Amino acid sequence: MISTVTDLMAESLFASDLQPSEQPDTAAINAAISATLLRHGVEGCAAVVAAEYGDHPETAVARMRWCRERAGDAVAVAA
């Protein structure tokens, strides 16, 4: 279960095509989050996260760490 807006944003960013190597700014991150939520919905984003952890656990942890950091930054900017 998603407990905060930041968690939802992190899962959505994780499910997006945006990559850390692109060094996206906050606007790009927010756009990716919105587009991914519209495309997959909350449950769909959670399913993508679960599948990636099952298929690629060695890379999923680092990606989620990056997503949580960026989602937290995006929330802080919005506040």
C-alpha cells in the first residue's frame, strides 16, 4: 500500500521511461510522473515496480533509491 504522495510519485517515476543518466530537472520529473500515472494508473505503476523487482532486483533497488530522492525533491519544490 502506498502511504504518502511521495511514495506514489516515486513508484510512478520508477515505472516511467525517464533515466537518471538524463539528469532530468524537476519539470521533466513531474511530467514523467504525470504521464506515467495517466498511462498506467496507481495499480499499474505498482505492478511495473513489482515486476522489475522480480526480474531485475540488482538494478531495481538503485533505481528506486533515485526515484525516491527525486520524488522527494519534487515534493519539496512544490511546497
